[in-house]
Amino acid sequence: MTDSDRKSSMSSRVSMEQALSSMPPSAASPWPVFWVASVAVFLVSMDGTMLFAAFSALRAGFPLATAADLSWVLNAYTVAYAAMLIPSGGLADKHGHKQVFLVGVALFLAASVACGLAVNVEGLVAARVLQAIGAALLTPASLSLVLATFPTNKRAVAVSLWGAVGGLAAAVGPSLGAFVIASLGWQWAFYLNVPLGILAIWRGATLLTEAKQSTPGRPLDLVGMGLLIVGIGALALSIVQAESPAWSRHELLAAAGIGLACVVGFVAWARSTTAPLVDLGLFRNATYRYVNLATLSFGIAFSMMFFAFFFYMKSIWHYSLPLAGLAMAPGPLLVIPVAAVSGRIASRHGHRPLLVVGGLIYAASALWFLLVPGTEPAYLTDWLPGMLLSGLGVGMVLPSLSGAAVSHLPSGHYAVGAAINQAIRQIGSVMGVALTVLLLGSPGLQRADFNAVYLCHMSLALLTAALCLPVNTSSVAIAKAHASDCA
């Protein structure tokens, strides 16, 4: 090697080292950002279902409270979370994804501690509302950070795994909650959030970078935000209280009417104002429209399967809650590896094949549960195959819905566009829980009582597959969407 070659090689090496040293931490590898964002989403998703195992412990801890009072520990969180998701997405797009994410994690963490320290039900419910607001702030901001960090050709894999983390956390919440509450008390269902929450704030403050906002001078749509909070909150309230003796039919209809009126008012406002919270032009894209409709149907089906499982295990096979949670584990454990493979497929061929085939597999799992399990426990032969089918279907569909929903979004609408999809999924979840309770809430359940649930589950899974037929997230379609956005 000549002296000139050595000098050229050394110069190239120095230039490369200087370039690498000037890169932000996330530029070398986006995965640390992904894990910070996923830790927070894992906490939110797990917390949403963990307390289903805590109802008996809460009754013992607050003996003067009625069952209706304690139901608000769950319902207040559900209503506030659903109501705040879309406004939180607007805040993240306006004020920065990193800033809103860190504020959301901090609020969620502080509220978790307040929940554990609550000395009465009123204080616990108030802390749960704050916890839900923190969860709503961090969820769309988390996905936006992932989208902004990964290059376009890697986003399908990243978003699939992000969605899988949330699905896995929601599924393991009841079994983990049963173990923690039985061992340490109901307060630790909340204190469990503290170490992971602190880790997310510490690492997030150093690792996350604030992407340049495409609309820095855009005013915040306070009118639209208020209409959406009241509208979605009132609709969610009318659903979760549908079977509550504390609410009359007239009160529920009034709540639903107020909710619908506010949602219609929001649409009218968004069409007339110059800077709406939600750009209704997002729905002109057929993929975004159909994916959100499919998210609603799949959200209902997922919740129905989830809760019917525990009803069946406890009422028909007489499993304890911890044993039922353990019996459910094989399905959720499939979600992460299936989502990883699905993301790679989606990056090459788009999300439609995964959504359609996954919806059909999920329908097949409902057919299995309808026809095979009987009154005598036979887990390995009668239940496990259906769980594996459902895990495969969920792993293909749930993350792919999140990925397809954000695939065409312009960068300035990452958070609010993702929040719309998450809010629709949350409303679907609320509807699924209410429908399952309506069908299975009576005492003395028999095996035949579950047939209607499985038929609904199967029909909704087939509807999800049908709604996903027009979805187009091929690389060509996404490139055209981003080109039109830039133009």
C-alpha cells in the first residue's frame, strides 16, 4: 500500500468516525428508542387489564364501598382513556412527541403511586382518572416516536412489534395481577408500574429526540378537543354502565344522545374551522377508512374472546383465576414472534394478506371454541389448539391494523392519526366487554350460554377480514401517498 493510499484510508476512517460521533443516539440504531416507547405502552396495556384480578381484594380493602362504587375503579379509567386519546394525539403533534410522551409517563407514574396510597374509593377513582390521562398522553406519542425514528422500509416491522407488545401486556395482565395481588396486596398492582416507569423517563430523557414539527405555528383546537372529550366520554359511559342498576335507561339514553350530538358537532366544527384537531381529509384515504372500521370490529371480537375465556374457565371448568391466566398464556406468547414475522411480510407485500388471512384464522379459533370444548376440563386436546389459533390470528391482525393505519399518515399527523385508531380500538373494547357481560353476566352459566358469544366472535372476525380487502399498503401506494403529501 502506498503512502497516498494509507493517507486516503486514514482520512476516510476519520471522516466516518466524525460522522458517527455527530449522529444522534437513535440514528445508529432505532431500537433503543423502540424499547423505551414499548416499556411505557406495556405498562399502560397491562394496567388496563390487571385490575380485573383485583376486584375481590378491593372489596376486602374497602368494606364500606358497594360493588357499583368499586366498578368505577375500572370504568373511570376506561372512559377517561377513550375520551382523551385523540385530544392527546393533537397535543403531541402540536407540542412535540418527546415532550408529551415524557409528561404522560410522569403523570401515569405519579397517579399509580397515588392509586396505591388511596385510603378511600373516591381517592382511588380520582387517581385512576389521572392515570388514564397520563396513559392517553403517552400512547399516541409513543407510536409517533417509533415512526419518526425508523426508516420507511423498517417501519412495518417496528409498528408490528409495538402493537404486539401492547397485545401481550393486555393478555398477561390478569394472570400477573392475580399473582401479585395474592402475594403482596392490591396496592402492588399499581406500585409495579414504578420501576419500569422510572426507567422509561430516565432513558427517554436521554435517548429520545424531538422531531421537527411540520406545523409549528398551528393553533390548538380547544373547541374540537372539548367536543371530542365530552362526546367519546359520554358514549363510553353509556356503554360501560349499560348493565348498572345505578343508571336508569333514560339516563343512559341521555348520555348516549349527548355523546352522539358532540361527535356530530365535532365533525361539523372540523369541516368549518381552519385548523381542526383532526384533519378529516385523513379519511379520504380508503385504506385509513377501512382499517379503522376493521379496528372497531376486531376490538369488539378481541374483548369478547378475552372475557369469555375467563367466564368459561371459572364457571364451566371451575379453574382458579391464576390457573386460568396460566392456561391463557400460550396464545399471547405467540403474538410477539408472529408479529415480528408479520412485520417483515408487511414491509415487502403490504398488510392486506396478513389482515385477511389473520382474520380468517381468528374466525377459525372462534369456530373451534364453539364446537370442541365441553363441560369436562381437557385443556391439551380441547382448549390449547383454539388458543394457538387465536394467538396466531391476533399476532397477524392486531399489530397489522396499527401498522396499516399509520402507513399513509403525513409526519405532521402521526400522533393524532394513530390516536384515532387507538381510540376506535378502545371503543371497540368497551363494546366487547359490555356485550360479553350482557350475554354471560347472569349467574349459573351453562355451556350453551357461550354459543352466542362464539358466533358473534366468529362473525366479527369474518367482518374484519372483509373490511381489510380494500386495504393497500404496498410500497408503491405508500410512496404515492407521501409524494402527494410533500406536494
